[in-house]
Amino acid sequence: MLNNDQGASRRVFLRNSALGLAGGAAAFGGVQQAQAAEGNNAVIKDVHTMVVKGPRTYVYVRVVTRDGRYGIGEAYGSPGVAVAEQIQAIKPYLFGKNPLEIDKLFTLMGDDSIGSGQGRTDGSAHALMRAVSGIEMALWDLAGKILGQPVSILLGGRFRERTRVYDHSRPRDMSDKGSCREWAAKVKAHPSGFTAHKIDFSRASAGTGTEARPGAYFDPVRDPANRQLTTQEFRQIAQGLENCREAIGWDHDIMVHCHWDYDLNTAQELARIVAPIKPLWLEDPMPVPYNDSWKRLTEQSPVTILTGENLWKVEDFAPFLVNQATHVVNPDLRNSGGFLEGKRIADFASVFNAPISVHGTGSQLYTYQVAQWAASIRDFLILETVTGEGGWMDQVLQLDGPYIKDGFVKVSSKPGSGTELNREVVSAHLAPGEKWWGDV
């Protein structure tokens, strides 16, 4: 028997699911006619993987049809042990399937592949969500190419023509105002024009008092095993962030990242001490799973609370939203199920007036494709990227013009995701033992 809150939650969830399915059905209007014209050639023939090694590991996936057309996507790479092997285990299920039936393929992916339940997305012990998510995004790229439309249009249409992105950036020494001014000048002169920056603050050393990071300090009270900050750490963090705000001004946003490190009391105090700099959000202040501490923190916090990068599917986000235990939801689409599931999460969040951002530590491919997805989300906020810094990482794709300009990625109007991989650049950075799409 469901109580009133549970019953209401289930009704809202089912309604949102129905809306998501209806949107998907509308997006594929005319698909039957397209299939008739395609004959039997628009079916999946193979799935390839390719692992690229840079600052992180990037797992690319390509879904190929019988007539040689393909879509590409990016699965989680680092950390992401054996994701490429998981994709290879799933792929027999996809052979001969219609690549336009994305929701069906995602929901049932792997049910009849090697081993019972390999790759299922129902939360069972056999779930391989990172592998499935990468395949799902490649299917959307392929669908766009088959139907001659960008992914953002297939997902229901665009609310914006460019997607805001943010970087990871901090002063060399947050405790030193001169260092903060140097950082601010460098940020404002950056070619990508980022206007939002995620900052990791320094912790005290509990040992010898020596750390590699400038500005490190020794605090004998600190216990590295517990989930608390000391009085000295609170003071240092507050001063360091105030130095950053003073240096960068109010025309740039600052996010404060916590890496799931703290207990409730510490998270509450941390929210209070960072409030004067008005961060865009306080990210992941407590351990990942939902409990009522998240609700208490969000109710009492003077700043925006954000979490979600390690959650799967809309079911994992539901308790945070139903209980209003986060202000902003932050999925990583390589974890949470790809584009359609990400849209369901965003639609569900909108019922509770919660905007959505996206976690992104992937390559240029992931950033560019998520920018396309983000255009279709009404209440989208901003996308994280570790790219935009120049060098080969910004040459993975074949693009016309600057990749990130004024802190935004322009959303392509070409079919699918609107781009292809740069073979020369990718081939030069393949992980040991890898070949270009398996040299097929």
C-alpha cells in the first residue's frame, strides 16, 4: 500500500514518463515511411569501440548499419574499467535491430546477449549503464543522420542556439590575493571566454605540514578519516573563496566542489561560510545516496545545492526531487542513460521547478554532443567541460571555426550531432593496443 506522498510521486513519475514517450513518438514522425524507403538496409550490422588516452581515458563507440551509415558516441572512460569490453558483450543483442527504436533498444539492451541479462538497464546486478549510455548516444547520432535532422530537433526542438559551458580553474594559491589577481587576469584573457569556474578548495595537512599545492597549511586537529572540517579549515576556505570573488568580480560565476566528503553538520556550516561569494552552487557536499540529510541541508542552505553525477536513470533522481533534497540536478549522461533518459530526468525535475546541469569530464566529442542535447531542455543551466584549453584535445572533432567562444558551444544544425572525428588526431592518441575503430 502506497502512502499519499508515495502515491503522488508515482503518479507524477508515470505522467512524466508518458510525456517523454509521447515526445519521442512525435520526434520520430514519418519514421515508418523512412524505413519503407530504406528497405532492410537501415538495421544494425555492428558496434565498434575505440579507446583514446589523454589527461583521461575516453571510450568511443560507433554503431554501424548494413548500408554503412553510422553514429558515434562516448561512453564513460576514466574511471571506467572495462567499459569497451562491456559494449562488446552487449553488441550481439543489437545485430539486425532497427536503430530508430532507441527507447526500446535502451530499455531491453542486452536481454538476449551473451549471458542472461547482460547489459540490462533495470538496476539488476547485471546492469552495465555506462556501456549502454554510450551506445544510446551513438544511436541518436545515427538516427539524426538517417532522418536528416540534428539530435536537438529529434528530441523535441531547440530552446537555445548555444550551450553555456564552464571550466575547472582556481588560483595557484587561494590564500594569496596576488595569486588570485593573476588567476583572474588569466581567466579573463582565456581564448574560450569561460565565465563560470568550478573551484576545489584546499584542505589542511594533518601530517607533516607539507603539501605540493601552494598555500597548504598544517592543522594538527584535522582527522583525515572523518567527514568534518576544522575551525581553521573553515576560516581558510572562507578567506580563499572571498579572495577569488574579489579578484574575478561579479561578472563570472563560481561553483564550489566538495567531492561527497562531508557530514551534515559540516555541509551546513560550509554552505553558510561560502554564502557571501554567492556561488552558482555548492556541489556534492555529502555522500552520494539519498537520505533525509539531503532534504535538511537543502531546506536550510543559504546557497544552491547541486548533486547527481553518480545517479542512474530517473528512478535515482526521484527521491531527491520528490523530497526537494537538491536545488539543481546534475546527471552525467554517460552514467544516467544517455539522451532520452536525460530528457526524462529533466522533465521530471521541471515538475518540481528544479533546473538541470550536466556533469562532463569527457572529451570534445561528449561536450559537443551534450551541447546538442542541452538545446532541447527548457530548464537547462550549464554544462561542465574539461576541454576548451587548446591543443589536441580541442581537435578531436572536425569543426568549422572556434570550438568554444565567449563561454558557449554553438549548437550544430547538421544531421545527427553535426560532426565527425578527426582521424589523424584521434589515431595519434589511441590507448596502447588500440586501432582506428578496431582497424575495420
